Amino acid sequence: MPAFVDSRPLRFLLTLLSALATSASAWSQEQELIPPSEAYQYVVVDSGEALEIDWAIEDGYYLYKNKLSFESGTDGVRLADYTLPEGLHHEDEFFGVQQVYRDRFFVTIPYEADSPRPDLATLVIRSQGCADIGICFPPQVWNAEVELVSATAGASNQAGALSSPFGNTGGLGDFLPVDEAFRPYLLPIDGNTVELSWQVAPGYYLYKDKISARTSSDKVQLGRIDLPAGEEKTDEYFGTTEVYHNDVFARLPLARATPEPMTLQVDVSYQGCADGGICFPPVTRTLSVELPQATATQTLSAPGDSGSGMVSEQDRLAALIGNASILAVIATFFGAGLLLAFTPCVLPMIPILSGIIAGDGDKVSPARGFSLALSYVMGMALIYTAAGIVAAAIGVQLQAVFNAPWVLSLFAALFVVLALGMFGLFDLQMPSAIQSRLAGVSGKQKSGTIIGAFVMGALSSLIVTACVAPPLVATLTVIGQTGDMLRGGTALFALSLGMGAPLLAVGASAGRLLPSAGPWMVAIKNAFGFMMLGLAVWMLSRILPGSVTLALTGVLVFMAGVWLGGLTTLPPGASDTQKLAKGSGLLAVIYGAALLLGALAGGNDPVRPLAGIGFASGAAVEEEHGLAFQRVKSVADLERELDKAAANGKTAMLDFYADWCVSCIEMEKYTFTDPTVQQALADTVLLQADVTANDAEDQALLQHFGVFGPPTIIFFDSNGLQRNGFEVVGYMKAAQFSEHVRQAVGAASALTAQTTTSD
């Protein structure tokens, strides 16, 4: 079969002939090349006003759109202007980037005929096509004889012509299988863009909003599908929506982790109906495409290696765990634990341990205090490490489980019981029979037992320290992804020991700081009783409304003021200590009353309890407004909102939040209310996933991004692609966060601009 040759340089001709010879040799070993008349078959029928041409192309062959033309070969029959359907994008060595036709397509050519109309007409068809193996046929000229019909019979004949290739779609005959009604294709346009298309059979239509694409590849991220406008349709299934009755051609942008050529598999989902009244269920088909080399500006950073040079803190720490010496890992994570020890996630453990030590009474010594602290810290460290390993191995966030409302309520009740014991309402001790057996070992200790301290430390690690920070995420990532429990567990244990180190200092100094005996010891125990009640309120604040928490805080502060003597008349000759207690108590009573008043007015801010009351300052008090998030619950919700943001050319930010997450509340109160942060996010779509319930949808959304828990913030560019390396884990101050946002959003905009330019 001769190849098509036009007026090109001799060098091109020789190269072409060589390529054809090589390709023909390879092809001959697989199958014989069929002639053009068999590769490109067609049927021409007359509808009365137009000629309908139904093309059927064999697999492995294609026709060039710009080589396809039609002429009338009969006097008295004149073809009107016609439009060829959109083809599939294709790039080959012969004609470069072209549109081609594969499988089946239709062409409608209006015509006019003189009266009387001839019975037969000749349609001259010019075409040229190729085989996928690299052989191109010479231009073809075919003369098709068409039997013309009268204008009055045109409508019925048109129905017959359209039904012939695909069967009857009028609702009375058999309907096509879904794969024949809607034929999907995936072809490369360049290294960073593919074309997603469907051939839609006549009498069928696709829903625009049911089209989606996903990939499981860790080297490619899919952007938003750029679909053309559809036609509006109202049906009984989905109401008013956009549909496609004709072939659909859409662009799908990609972001590549590596520029090398690769094979990409994409799961394409869609749904359509027949005009005859039936709808197919949603279907998903897996399509493969060979991606060519991507340019540097089209690549997306692989995890931990951002093209912008941005690497998140948790990724750096995870790399350190895997690559550094074990001593360096221990030292680094012990230091990180020391820093975490002074955050609101860990500080509540200090009054808990102090209460345990104070419960030992006047018998506590520095050695005894250190032993209790060590037991508490070891309980916290061992359970923290074990829970982290288990959570990473099975993919469950145990802290979310232990922060369920009923668990927090029980733990708060335990603190209330301990507080009542501190106030002397009863003694917390084991039954006398058991106590006598342990007398020689435990020294007849009551609430300050070694075992009790260990248990309280274990519970505190699961319930009190419900925060996610970069060092914790790094250790869980190493355990979950590499299975290296030794290195990951060692880092986690060093981290927990660092968090507990200040507690050892508290325990060792307890014997020196606490008075030895007398009324002062009773006062100290009462003070720790108020601390225990404060911890109970703090626990309940994760599940109670802000105004209720403020009211409970007000009651507690008011009672503490009364206990300090704020409402008691000083006796004659009162000491300076009594006067100081009286003044402190009076201030506590006033502040407690203000908290109660603010709670009754619907307030929830203990720093400014009267901010919402008009007489607070005689002028309106300026309120601090946080970010206006739009809540998403599931992966589908998120993808829908990302599609909307991408359609408007906007970046997006996703914030994982939970009521029991202390750092989340800090971000809400101190970071998201900052004007510089709000300005940096002015053109960004703000999404928030509340994972407080930790139900199946919450867990699916967390696992979709490999997130271990809140607070975690993820950024997306204006194509809906995640910005790897820009994740924020844990609390971040406003100034640092606003700068981070500018980098994440600015880098996303730059990448989008580069991709657009390359297209």
C-alpha cells in the first residue's frame, strides 16, 4: 500500500519511507493491513433535506478531519454549507497535531435539489486516513450513489436513517447498551493536558454534572475538567440541568510529580439517558493514556519535594526519622517534646500531677514527689507511644475516640470527685482489706499512689493532650507508610518524655514547695480542689456551648472568690496575708459575676465577658470576626466546592477542625481573626471540615488526604490541585500563618499561570 506523499523535502520523504518500511514489517507480524474501503465504511441516506452519512471506522484506524470533504456529482443537486463534528486530538509524524475520527461518527449535509428532483444523486467523498501502526493511505475519492426521497417523506426517512446504525431509540424498540450509547476516549494533548471525550449516539444524552474523573496514581493529580456548555433540559429524573446530545470534548489539566513519560489510568464516571425515557445507572470506566514528557513548569512536587522548594515541617521530621542516626532522632524529638510541654495541649497536666502529689498530704518528700511524677510521666509516655503506633498501623485516630462526649463527661466527673476529696468531703482510699495487704509496699498511701499516678498519666495522654502537631504527624507517617515501628516508636517515646520532663521538675520540687503540716496544707489541698474543678470545666468546654462553659467558669471563679474571703469581713488586726486574700477574693467575686452576666447575655469570651453588653464602655465594642468558612462533610462535598472554586479561578483552603481540639480553638480565636490573615485569604475559597463526630464520612475525608487529625490545613490551587508541602499542622501564630498563606496562594497562582501559558 503506497504511503501518502506531498511536496515535501527529499529528506522527509526518505525518513518517511524508512519509517513506513519498519512499521510495515512490524505490522505484518501481527496482522494484515486492510484496504481503505474496509477500514472506513459509510452509509449515506437522504432525509429529504439533508444527506446523513454514518461512518464506521475499524479499530486501529482513523480519518483526518481536515482531509474530509464532500461535493455533489449530480447536476441540479447543490450541497449547502455543512459543519463537521468535532474530532479527537491526535499528534503523529505526518501532519502534527490534528483532529481525527475513530470508531463511529455522523455528518449531516444539507442540500437543495431542482424540481423535479432526480431519483439518484452522486455524493463525491474525499478523505484520507492512517493506521495506528504508522502507515497512512493516499487520499481517497469515493462516489456514493444516494437514492433521493421526496420532501414529504423526509421526516420518516430521517428517523429510519438515524436509527439504522444504533438501533431504534424511539422508546418502542431495544435500547443500546451504555457502552455503545456513550463511548469515552482519553487522548494526550501535551505533557500536562489530556482530552476527555465521549461519542454520544443519536437519541441519547449525557448529564454534565455527572461527569467526573479520578486517578489512583501518586505521580499525577487531576485538575478540574473543563467541560463545554451544555443545553438546558428538564426531565423527570434530575429536574433542570445541562446535558449533551452530541459528542463531548473536554480538557483535563494534570499536575505531574515527575516529568518522565508514563502511562496514566483515569477512572471516568458519567451518567446519561435515552430520549425514549430510560436512564442508565452511573457508570465508571478506566481509561489509559500515554503521557509524553512534561516540561519543568508543568510538574507538581512529589510529597516532601515541592517544586517551589517548600517542604512542610512534618515532612522534614519524617525524613529525619528515616535517615538520621537514632541518637539524633531521640535528641530532636525530645527537644520538640519540651517545646510542646508549654502549649495549651500539655499544660493542663501540671495541675493534674500537682493535685496527685498534694493528695499525699504532709508526708510528701522530694523523692516521693519525683517518684509520683515519674510514674505519671511513664504512664503518659508509654500509652502515648502505644496508642500512636496502633493508630498509625490501623489508621484509626484514637484521640478522637477518647474525646467522645461520654468519655469526656466521665473524665470530668472523675475530676469533680477528686476535687471533692481535696475539699475533705471524703477520703479517697482503697478498701481496708486491700489497703492492709499493701501497707508494707505502698506505705499506706491514699490518693497519691504510684499506680494511681501511672493510670492518670495514661488517661491524660489520650484525653488531655488531644492535639496534633508536626512531630506527632511525622512519627505517625513513618509508622503508617514505612512500617518502621522501631524508629517511629522511638521518636514518639522521646517526644512524650520531652513533654513530661517539666513534670519531673514539678514532682522533685514538690517536697520543698509544699508546707510540711498544719492549716496551710488544708488550704493547699483546697486550692488544688478548685484546679480540679477547673479542669472538669475545661474538659466539658469541648462539648458544651460557649455560653454554658462561660457560666460554669463564672460559678467556679465566684466560689473561689468566696473561699478566699472576698465576701468575708476582715477581723481587727488582720494580717497582710489575710488582706491580700480578701482583695484577691473580692476581685474573683467581681470577675465571676461578670462572667455570669456575660453568659446570660450569650457571650462566650472569658477575656471580654461583657463585650456584647451595651453599657460595657458607653460605645460599641468592636467585635473580632473570624473567617467565614463553608462547611464540607464528605469527599464528594469537597470535590464539588473545589470544582466551583476552580470554575471561578480561585484558590481554596481546607481546615480540619474539631471541638475537642485545643489548637483548633486557638487558631479560630487568635489566628483567623487577625486582619492580615483575612487579607491574605481574601480571594481564597475557605472550606472547613468539622470532624468532631469522627464518623465514617469524617474518617473517609481524613484518610483521603492522609491526615491524622486536626488541626490540619491544606491548600489548593485554582485548578483544584492540592499544594503539597504547604500543609499546616498544629497551631500557627497569625504573622507566620499570613506569610505562609501568601506563599501557598502565590505559588499556586504562579503554577497555574505557567500551565496556562504552556497550553
